[in-house]
Amino acid sequence: MSEVQIRAMLNEDYDEVFAMWQITSKRALSQADRKEEIERYLHRNKGLSQVAVTDGKIIGTVLAGHDGRRGYIHHMAVLPQYRRKGIAKKLATTALEKLAGEGILKTHIFTYCDNSAGQGFWSSMGFQKREDIFVYSYEYDNEKLSEVDGNDI
Ligand SMILES: CC(C)(COP(=O)(O)OP(=O)(O)OC[C@H]1O[C@@H](n2cnc3c(N)ncnc32)[C@H](O)[C@@H]1OP(=O)(O)O)[C@@H](O)C(=O)NCCC(=O)NCCS
């Protein structure tokens, strides 16, 4: 494999990234991942989300953002054929450094209870599994939103 470059995700990456997520992250996708919403996210969290690129192809992603006090990471993903080579670690480390650069020293992730790869990865990164918290989600009263969003995060 050629060298892997980690760089900030750009609006122009959207189509390639979304195609990648169809392979890696289908269950976690929702209407919040449409082009318009992702562009808004990147705009609100400039330079924090990262992609991994090799031979001009995007092979990994991490969305990173914060609300001014805590960081949140979504869509940590690497294409299957590039896994267990430390690429997710590089992406997450870069995202956490960028968050720290904005003064955000604590970051949360969500993972499905049956996602052993995700849990193994975040544990290896030093994330502590919380046993004291449930996640409650609220959907604004909009039937269309409920139909599309299902159980994603
Ligand atoms: C989770 C994911 C991003 C890991 O990507 P990766 O590039 O293979 O991860 P890395 O090579 O950086 O792994 C670093 C460490 O994480 C841990 N880890 C990674 N994959 C793991 C797995 N499947 N099971 C258990 N631990 C794992 C290991 O400790 C690993 O170090 P090692 O390879 O020296 O043992 C990848 O499997 C993926 O895209 N999965 C589908 C999407 C997903 O579930 N994302 C997580 C959402 S919470």
C-alpha cells in the first residue's frame, strides 16, 4: 500500500465519502448525512473532520465536531481492505488533536452495543466505556424525519 495521507475533509469529498459509508457505515446513516447537512457540519466545525487518502482514493473518515464544551466523533470508518493497519488510529488521533487545539479536552463517541470492532477500537484509543449513562434521543415532531432516521445516531 502506498503512503496514507490524513487531511481535513472538504465539501468536495462528499460524494466519495458517502459512497464509502455505504460500505462501512450503512446502519448509522440518516438524513443528517445528506450533502447539505454534512456541508453545514463541516462549516460549523472547520478543519476537524479528517479523511485518509492513498493513491488519490479516500479509504477512511472521521467526523469530529464540538458544541463549545465537549467533542463528538461520528462515522469513524475505514474500508475493509485497509483495516488493522493503524489508519483509524491516525484519523482519530488527528481529530482529537484538532479538538484539543480548540480547547476541547473531552470527547464522546456513540457505538452500537453489538459493534465489537468499534468498541475494540475505541477501547484501544483509551476511551472509557460509560456504564452510568443511557442515551436518550428526541425527534422533532416530523413524521418524515422519523421514517427516514430510524435507529441511527
Ligand atoms: C472500527 C474501524 C474504524 C477500525 O479501523 P482500523 O483502521 O482497522 O483500526 P486500527 O488499525 O487503527 O486499529 C487500532 C486498534 O484498534 C483495535 N481494533 C481495531 N479493529 C478491531 C476489531 N475489529 N476488533 C477488536 N479490536 C479492534 C485494535 O486494538 C487495533 O490495534 P491492533 O491492530 O494492533 O490490534 C473499522 O473496523 C471500521 O471501519 N469498522 C466499520 C465502521 C465502524 O464500526 N466504525 C466504528 C463506529 S463506533
